[in-house]
Amino acid sequence: MKFNKIIILIMGIAFGLSSGCKKGFFDTIPDNIVTIDGVFTNRGQSERWLGGLYSSLYDPWDIRTGFQFSVMTDELDFSNWENPGMNSGSLAATSVNMGALGYYEKIRLATIFLENIDKNQEILALNNGGEIIKQYKGEAQFLRAYYYWLLMRQYGPVEIMPLTSGKPEDNYQIPRSSWDECVTFVLKEIAEAKQKLPVNNFTVGTSDFDPTKTGRINQMIASAVESQITLYHASPLFNGNLELSDFKNLNGKQLFNQSYDPARWTKAATAAKLAIELAEANGKALYKVVDADPFRAAFLSCRNLYWDGWRTEGIWIRTANNSGIWEYHAAPRTVQGSPYNGMAVVQSLVDDFRMSNGATIGSSGYNENTYTSTGNSYYAAGTNMMYVNREPRFYVDISFNGAVIPGVPKAGQNRVEYYYTGNSGKAGETRNWPKTGYTARKNIHPTFSFSPYVFVQRPAMLIRLAELYLNYAEALNESDPGNPEILKYLNLVRLRGGIPAISGTTQAELRSQIRLERRVELCFENGSRYFDVRRWKVPEQIGFKQGGQMFGMNVDAGSSLSDPNFHKRTVAFTRAPWQRKYYFYPYGQDEMDRNKQLVQFPGY
């Protein structure tokens, strides 16, 4: 039987805000089961197929595909509920907890789309039918490349399938391509796709955002992804990595280059700057709220970014997402309806948020042994001084003992209490308590309530402008140290976050400051910390440790807000020691059994 007669069930995607997208393009349910030929003679079915290609884009606020990465790094823990194999040391080819090989299905479906969409006479008959087809092909080609990129981030060098859909009898025994070959391939595909894509998602003939096109691939998105790829490609894990000289195909082919190429940083800086210029030329800017109090302005700018600021700062938007799941897993039990209260923040991240003057916590004014006698809109009277006078983003991102309640408070409650007998503490609970005495607060809406359930629908940002600024600062610092634009773009993010700009310093110090800024600004978002620590090759260095003891406050002690027995740094949990194999995930054993040309990443 020929492939184009095989019956396919087309999977779509609910990819629009309930208040936004028109029905049609992202209508997810096909009218019936059809043949390939039937799909590509019908406009609606072809567009549903294209919409289905979007359905495997990861959701950054979903427990399985988004913030799962955060709990495998020095950001979060939810081991009261689940502990990934990388944390426990049990990750193996037979127990892959985050398999991503389903991306190959989308890669194949994108290829089928590209092979057949030109046959759609119904679309071609439209006045602008040729341009529509061209754009659709650009979207499909980009998505095919992007799914390869997601595989590469997680698995390292991968096998590149032929650019034809293939037949069941074809040979699929395909070895891994080298990392450099993979990067060359995806960048070439994205560059070709860009030529077919619109620059932005504005309504035709205007500079107004078209809500019916939210999340559709455009040149701004493609350029931003090019920035990500080139930044990773220049980083130590991928650029002259002698530590992985033993990672070879069965024929001895080296899979990681062994020679450092400084020109990659120049290419990464160029890609980031082009992405920034394109975004800003189309109205993108760091989201800012105006307030007479500069501290409050920074706080609101960073807090409200996730529901009010996505149009301003968001480069790539995912409309359908599970922000609600994030909220009710992270919010403390003192929110109305008693959420799950278990997204525990690791002490090292708490410590990395700076003081309000931009200094580290080792500076004057930081004290872990005294308590404030006054409260404000961020913390209650009696709160430990270690949480006082911190930078605005600390109060946006972290719920601590004494913090004002995120969301709608329970009746009679006005603060979060994580000491043992506190309103969100361990006493009387089986697992809905944070092991560290902190929970994540970012992206919890102030009107959130668990019961009755109140959720403010909003998109998620897969890439935002602040990330591009930090990409550019990092790449420029490595390729052209001393360039004034390093400080310009780093300081733009710092100032929006409410801390002072910094002035000229050494390349090494700026490297540390840029890495710290990524740590704070992008915490809990899109697996940023997980991938950053790996690409920098620092998972065993102080300040970046990914294994061993992780600290928090003493959640087994305390009977009052100001109890010193709670406010003691304590080992909250211990993870498996870092191993080299954790730079990448293993291929599942079923995939290894199917493809005899595959080599497993060393150590699994």
C-alpha cells in the first residue's frame, strides 16, 4: 500500500486564548478520518494539519514538559510528590522520565506537509493563495528544525532523518550526526524558513497585534531561536569539549568537536543583536510599570510581566498553557482553598537574589539572627532580616516565612508561615509542604484562588526580549570584551529589575554578573537554569552545584514567625552526586533496540 493512502488521524492543537483566536486555523478536531490526498485537497484539513504541528511545543508552566527541568537543577524541588531519576541517581535508558522522541513524529508530519501543501488548489485559488502557501511552508519548515533543536538540547547530537517522508520499507538505521552537523542543519533550515515567513504577527496593513495569529511563527521568532542556538553552540559544552572525546559513533566518528572556535561567540553576538533589532523595530520592549516609588515600579514590572506584559516583551507566545497547574502547585496553603504548597525553592537561589542596592547578601544590612519590627506590602512585622531590603524580584519570585500572601488570602490570614506549626508548615501534613521552607511565587496572579477556583487566562512566553538582551551581553563579553554594549544590555535588565547599573569591570567579573542575572531574571522559566549550567560546564563548581546536599530552613522546627529554631540553614534533601552523563539524557532502550546504528551517551 502506498504511503499516501495510509489512513491518518490528524492531531491538532487548542492554540488560542478563549477570548482571542478565530476558529479555523487552530481548530483542533478534524471532521473525520481522511487520507493524505484528502487532507491536501481541502483547505480546512490542510490548516488543521499545520495547526497540529504546533501541538508538541513544550508548555513552560506544565509539570511534565516545562518546570520539570527546574526540579532537576538548583532551583526547585518537589520530591514530596515525585523525584526525577536524575536527582535520585536512577536515570537510565530503561527509565527515561522525560522522553522527547515524540518530536520525531512531528518532524515526519512536517515533512509530509511540505511535500503535499503545494497540491492544495483550494488555497492556491485564493487571491493571495501563493503567499499563504509560502507562509505555511515556512512555518512547517521552521517547526521541523525547532523540534530537532529541542532534541539536541536534551540528547546532544541526534540522527537527522531524510528530508522526505519515507516509506515503511525504507532503511531507518541512521547514526547520530555530529553536534556541528546538527547545528549546521537546523540553522540552514531556519534561515530558509525565514525567507517564507512574515516579519511579525500584525494585522495586515497595520502595526496592531493580530490576536488571531498569536504564537504563529514569524521572522522575529525564528531570529530569536537562531540566537539561542548560536549561543549554545559557542558555549564550552559544545565548543572544543575535550571531556567528551570518547563520544563517537560505531565507525569512530567524533560527535563533539575537539577544537575551540572563538568565532562562534562572534556569530552568537551577531545573531542576538539582529534578533533584538528586529524585535525592537516591531515594537518590542522591556515591559515596565510606572509608579512614583521606583522600588514598587520594578516590583510591578517584573510581577505583572506574566499577564500584562507579554504583548510588550514576549517574542514567542504560547497561548494554550498550564499556568493554573503551576499556580496551585506553587502557592502556599494560606491562599484561599489550600493549594498544594510544594514547589520548594533551593536556598542557593534564595541567596543569589541581591540586596535592594544591588549588593550580594554578604554586604552590610543582611542579618539572619534578627527580626524586623515593621511590616510592609512585601513582608510582615516579625520577619527575619535576611528577607528584608532585598531586590524587587526577590519579592516577585519567592514566598518565604513572613511573606505577604500571593493570591487571595484565607479569611483572617495575612502572611505565609513556613515554620513547623505555621499556616503552610509541615505539621499535620503528609506531603503538601516545601522541604526548604520556601516556595516559588513567580507567575502567581494576585487574584488566584484554589477553591473557589479563580484563574486569569494568559499566554506563556517561550522567548522574551530580556533573554535576548542577556544572550547578547554574554556573547559579546566573550567575543569582544570591553565593548560598551555589554554593560548597556546587561544594565537594561538590571534597571528594570530594580537594582543599580554596574560600570566597567573585567571580562571575568562581567561573565559572573551576566550568569547571575540569567539565574535571577529567568528563574523557573523554560528550563533556562538547567541548560545554562550544562552549556557552561560548571555543574560541580561552587554556586552552580547540581548534586549533593541542598539547603533550606529547618522546616521541622519553629512555633512562631520569629522563632530562631526555624531560621537555621539545614540540609533539606540530598541529590545524587553529579555525573558526566547528566549533561544529556539517554536514548530510551526501546529506541536503541530499534536503531542499531545509535550509540548511547557515555555512562548510561
